[in-house]
Amino acid sequence: MDNEFNGRSITLSLQLGYGIGHVLNDVCASLWFTYFLVFFHLVLEFSSTQSGNLMLIGQIVDALATPFVGYHSDHTDNFISARYGKRKLWHLFGTVCVLSSFPFIFMTCVGCSLSHKWAQMYYYASFILIFQIGWAAVQISHLSLIPELTEDSHVRTHLTAIRFGFTVFSNLFVYIITWIILHITGECDKEQVGPADAWKFRHIVYIVLGVGTITSVLFHACVSERRGHRDQQPLIDYNDNNRVHFSIFRKLLLYQVAGVYMSTRIVVNISQVFIPLYLHKTLGLAARALAVIPLSMYLGSMLAATTQRFAPRSFTHKLNYLIGSVCSLIGFIWIYLGTDYNYKVYYIYVVGVLIGFGGSQMLVTGLALTADLVGDRTEASAFVYGLMSFTDKLSCGVVIALIQMYADDASMNYYRSIISWVCGGACLMGLICTLILPKSTSNVQVTYDNPTINAIEEETQSPPDLL
């Protein structure tokens, strides 16, 4: 599919080049959310509270970094950004930060492996700090490229689906590599993860970071950010004293979309974080199940990404989100009820596909709603994406830390209840927020302090349908 925007063709090579630009972040996020607690609690033998606090530190740093990166990404204006592109410049900065810090997170403390666990927390927290700043820079700069490439709402959804498709393939790659290493090096099918597996996670990190580095180089080589000038008004306007008027904060639509995005991220991230611990502690499955079950989840995600890719224009965002939330809810209810042998051996894979399909469908819809919220005012797109990511990171970090705070003395069914009630409740909250969204942005669009601008926009601008 080729689409024309200001004389620039959105070719297949450009679409693929854009899609692979987030692969490094995706493989790191897959390891971070799926195996961080597994590695620190089961391999490094940190307590549940300590490992939860480390993840909370990372989520808080990421939450604070995203609006900061978003604001400065929108306002970067120098010779280098003019030639190379301000979004790509921040993407490059984030890539360097991720590559220089992430390997140290998934290996034993260099030179301090025998120190007290609380002392080691400072060591790991420093690398987590650098990693999360870099991750935020890559994420926000990559997302804010979508409105830069096209004004068409359907094409933006298509680009979002391509981006998420590569996210799915990235996660599949991580889980396949993890399964291969855990399966080949395992002494028996019933062996569970323990301290002796530290070297296995180190090799997994090296392999996936190698692939992520290659895709990042290809992204910077294939995607050119330079674009024609467009006569537009930004979401964030300035008065004569150069003080920012954040008029978007006075719009109810912003908080509604943020509620959808936050709820969706809680469903996707919390299930991804705690399903491995649920498999290990509640169901007592072998180490390779910690790769195979998440793999089934992302097979479901791949199916959802394909569905979104070929979905007709008549499919509204509300309908897409409803389909995804219903599938996810069925999976969470099944987790709460499933206990027998057949469930552990066979049906758990069906549950994984349902949760993966539903979460993917919900997430793509949430990202599409955010792109529609930005509209054609791309000068502040990174800031808006930063705000959405802020709600996501902070809420997930707090929820994970609270769950881990009570995990040490909990029963074996603790994680089953957590996944069912927390993820199921967030799924219902996201569905409610989606259903109460207005039909279009025609009567909730962002306005400016300048009445002349408002009068011009009322006559000339036809905002895209949100739903």
C-alpha cells in the first residue's frame, strides 16, 4: 500500500523500516516484563519485595522520563536535528543508553555478587535508571513519527498495527530463544528455574540485543524524517511571554483516552509479568513452560495484529476494543477456575492465546485512539504520547510493587488470584472508558487561547473520527 503525504510516498520499504525501529525496545521490554521478577527472585534470590521495588524504580524513572523526552523531542531545534531529524536524534540517544546498560541488568553483580542484597540494589538501580531513560527516548520518538508520516487515520492505524506486528515477532523471538536455551540446557523436563541458570539468561540477553542492534541500524538507514512544511497549529500554544498554554489539559477527552491506555497497559503488562510466576509457583510447571506459555500468548498477539491489518474501515475502535476485552476476560476467568491436570497440560495454551489475542487487540486500539487524539497537530505529538506513557508506567510500577509486597508469605494460589482479579478489573475499566468515548472529536477538539485561530479552525478543519 502506497499513501501520499505532502508528495512523499509511504512505500512498503518505509513501512517496514519504520516497523523495525522499535525492535530493540521490544526485545528488552519482553525480557523486562516477563523475566525480570523471575531472574531477580528465583535466580539472584532477591526477596519478592526487593525485586518488586527494583521494578518500581524502573517504572517511576520511565514514567518521569517519557513526558520530559516528549516535550524536548517536540522542541529540539538545532543544526543536527534539522539535518537528521529531531525524532531520529532522540531515538539514537535512547538506543545508545539501552545498549550500554541493559546487559548488566540480567547478569550477576560484577564485583559485588557476595555483597548484601540491599547493597546490590544500588548497583542494579543505576543501570535500570540509564536503561529506562533510553527506553523512553526510543519509545516516544518512534511513536511520534506516526503522525509525521501520514494524516490519514486509517493509515495511522495501519502503521500502528505494523509496529505492533514487529512487537509480536520480537516477543516471539525472545520466547523461542529462551525456550531453546532452557530446553537444551535443562537436565530434565521437571527442572525449575534456580540460581544455577544465571548464565543462561546472560546468553539470552546477548542474542536478542544483537538482533535489536541490527534492526536499529536499519531503521536509521531506511527512514528519513525530513518532511515538507505544514501550516498547522500545535496542541501546545505560546503567548507573547513564551509561556506554554497547555490547553489540552482542559479537555475531558485526554483523560478518557489516558484511562483507556492505562487500563490496557495494566492488562497487558501485569499478565506478562506475573504469568511466569503463576506457572512456576501456582501450577509448579517446569522451566521451559516459562517460555512456551508466553510464546502461546504472543501467537495470539500475532493473530490479533493480522486481524487489525485487514480489518475494514467499518470496524470502529469501540468494536475492536470490545472484541479484545471479551477474549481477555474469558482467559482471566479460566485462569481463576482452572486447576485440574488437563488444564495444566492442554488448556493453559488456549488461555495463553486468548489473553494474547485480547491484549493485542486492546493495545492496538488504544494506540490508534492516541494517534487520533493528536490529529494533524504533530508538533506536540511526542508530548501527548509521553503523557499516555506516564500513566502507563507509573500505574504498572505501583501495582507490581504492591503485589510483590505481599507475595513472600502468600499461598501458592496468590498469583492466580492476582492475574484474575487485577487484570480482569483493569480490562473492565478500559472497556467502560472506551464505551463512553464520544463518537468523534468534532465537539471536543483542542482549542487555543487565540480566538482568531479558533475561528479559522471552525471553518477549515475537519477533525478525524475518533471512533
